[in-house]
Amino acid sequence: MIPTGRLLALLLVPATVALLVWFWPEADPLWWSALGAVALLAVIDAFRVWRIPTPRVSRRVPEVMGLNGTGKVRLTFHNGGARTIEMTVFDHYPDSLDATGLPGTVRTAAGEASAFTYRVIPRRRGEFRFPRTQIRLRSPLGLWMHNRVLENDSRVRVYPDLAAADRYASLARGRHLHLFGIHARR
């Protein structure tokens, strides 16, 4: 459980009342009431975020990518709960890939699915895994973020960029056509 800025701002209420108690000691019951109200709200909100069902996630990643080429990774979240959920998404992508667009925020209505897409650029050849996705669910009152890890293993194979080699070969053939007696007209 991670407190949000909203909870920290709410804690300013009892802190302000505590300053009042400093100068006016008779306001002590007011401070206890403010502190109790904030604590009760925080506990109820924490309990409610624990009860939110964990969404299902599926990842779509290209099976094969070219070295230094750009690929899209699409995460789809399925909310099986009765309420709309809001979450921050962190995907655990391989170290040999550069990613842009993470972390991201996804809002998914009850019984619906929402998608989130980010881009990756492979920097090394080989076979790599995307082992899991991490989410932080926002509590109903927004006082807490609850961390959850969703296992969904995906693999990608990275090969040399053969399209670049093909473009070079095409360019080389074009420059040597005159050797075959073919001349370009203008």
C-alpha cells in the first residue's frame, strides 16, 4: 500500500487543528476527532482497495522483431469487478529493449476491457521474455495505491534487420545496372 498525495493532503487537517491546540488547549477534543476521522477514512479506503478484484491482463507483442526496429506492445486489461478501476501500469520488459510510453495510466469500466500500447526498440539479438506486468490500483477515495503483480509470460525473438540489408542490396544493384548495358533515361 502506497499513500497518495491526497492522503497526505488530508493529514493536513489534523495537523492544522494541532496548531490550534497549541494556542488553545481546549480544542484538544477537536484534534482527536479530526485525527480519528482521517484515520477511519484511510482504513476504510485501504480495506476497499484490497477487495478490488485483480484485472486479467493479456499482452500482444510481435513474435519476431528486427534489430533497432520499432515494435508495439499492447496490454489489454479485463475488469471483472463491479466498479470502474484506475491503475498505473508498469510492464516488465527485457533489459535489451528500450521502451517509451511507460508507465501509463489505464481506466477500465466494470465488465469491460481497456488497452494500453507502448513502443519498444530492441538493441540486442536473441530471444527475450516479458515475464510479468505490474499495476498499482487506485483506491476508491484515491488515498492509496495498491501494488499487484500479474504473471503473463510473452517471448520475442530479435534478428538482424534484414530489411536494411535488402535496401542496401537494391541500391547496390541500381548503381551497377550500367554494367549490364542498362542505362537510365531522363
